[in-house]
Amino acid sequence: MNNVKICPCPTEAVTYVAAIEKATFSDPWSEDSLLGMTDSVFYHLLCATEDGEVCGYLAASSVAGENEILRIAVSDSHRRRGIGASLLDSFIKERAEEGDSEFFLEVRASNAPAIGLYTSRGFEVCGKRANYYRCPTEDAVLMRCSVSPMTDE
Ligand SMILES: CC(C)(COP(=O)(O)OP(=O)(O)OC[C@H]1O[C@@H](n2cnc3c(N)ncnc32)[C@H](O)[C@@H]1OP(=O)(O)O)[C@@H](O)C(=O)NCCC(=O)NCCS
């Protein structure tokens, strides 16, 4: 983890994020969609780099103080080294410093690594959407995390 850095994804790194996205998900977002997130008030795209190589990313939306984690992925060869946790912690800290306190997400019920990650960062199950996902059809587990805003007042 020593050489891992988390930062807002620069436009020139989006192509590497898109490659991880494509290798990870059955319904990958296009490079253009990801690019649009780098220049948006509502969307956030953070990337993790190790020695300059993009090895993970987090995509989220923020509307009216409520944040939704939309995607998080770490390349196969970099997993289980705390990078997913660092991405999530960085995003939550960044938003809490802006005064936000609520974080939500949906995850496939069978995705034990992701549920393990979210639980380890303080998310709790708050609901279920039956048959929400396709290819394959699967329930979504809804998770929520509340933190104290970190604004100086
Ligand atoms: C989920 C994912 C992002 C986790 O990233 P990661 O960098 O490997 O996670 P971390 O090393 O930060 O793990 C933090 C904690 O999460 C949990 N966790 C991570 N991987 C796990 C696994 N395979 N099984 C069980 N728990 C796991 C553990 O509690 C872990 O802490 P520990 O290593 O001290 O036990 C990664 O597995 C991934 O990219 N998966 C494919 C994409 C995906 O499913 N994304 C979520 C839906 S958008």
C-alpha cells in the first residue's frame, strides 16, 4: 500500500479505468460515460494508482447531501491489499468534509467480497430489491452508512 495514491481521476487516466471496468463487469460503462464523470458536479470518479499505474477506482453520485456508491473495482492482481477500503474511505472523508453524512449502495446478494468490504467500512444492510439484477438475475442488497459531517462550524 506504500506507493498507492488515491486522487480524483485525471482525464488521461480514464482509459485505464475503462479497461478495469471492462475486465470486471458484465455490463461495463463506456469510456465516454466515465469521462463525463470527471467533469460533473453530481458524479465523482476517484482512482487508485500504484507507482503511477491505475489499479482501482470508485464512481459515485452526490445529490442534495445523499451519496450513492455506483461502482468500485480493484484490478485482480491488486486485490486484498486495502485499496478498495482506501477508495471508499477517501470518498466518504471527502464528502463528509463537504458536510454530507449519508451513503447508500446496492450490491448483488452473492458478492461476498464487496459486501465484506462495505461491512468493514461501516455499511449496514437496510433493505433488499428482489430480482433487481439481470445476467444473472439476482436480488440487490441495499446498504447504508451514516457518518458525522466534518465541517468546521
Ligand atoms: C470488492 C473489491 C472492490 C474489494 O477490493 P479490495 O481492494 O480487494 O478490498 P480490500 O483489500 O480493501 O478489503 C477490505 C476488506 O473488505 C473485505 N473483503 C475484501 N475482499 C474480500 C473477499 N474476497 N472476501 C471476503 N471479504 C473481503 C475484508 O473485510 C477486507 O479486509 P481484510 O483484508 O482486512 O480482511 C474487489 O474485490 C473487486 O474489485 N471486486 C470486483 C468488482 C465488484 O464486485 N465491485 C463491487 C460492486 S460495484
